[in-house]
Amino acid sequence: MRLPAAQDLTRAQYSGWACVFCRVRLSKGAVSAGRAEGRCGAHDLSVEVFACPSCAPLVARPVKTGADS
């Protein structure tokens, strides 16, 4: 699943308090979902975001190929 833009996140999602996908509170653990990218003029708003354990399978993982070994 694709991450939302940084400027589209709620305050809780941007701060790492809520799941980037379903907005549930991350009180029972979290998995890094990657980096939500965004800019506002000259300001870089990009931030690492997190997913709840239920949404963790939605996080795109890089696929290893034989060339990666």
C-alpha cells in the first residue's frame, strides 16, 4: 500500500502516535512503514511513519532477488 503524503497526515500520524493507515493508537506496538515524503515551499516535511500490527502486512517490503545475495 502506498504511503500518504506527509502534509496529508494527522498530527498523531505525523508524530508517530497513530497508525499511518488506519489511525489507530500505537499503544500495542508499531512497525516502521517507511518515510512519508512532503514539502511546503522550502521546508521538508518528510517523516518516518509507523503502522499498527494489524496493518503491518500492508507495508511494502523490498523483494530480494538473486542479485541481492
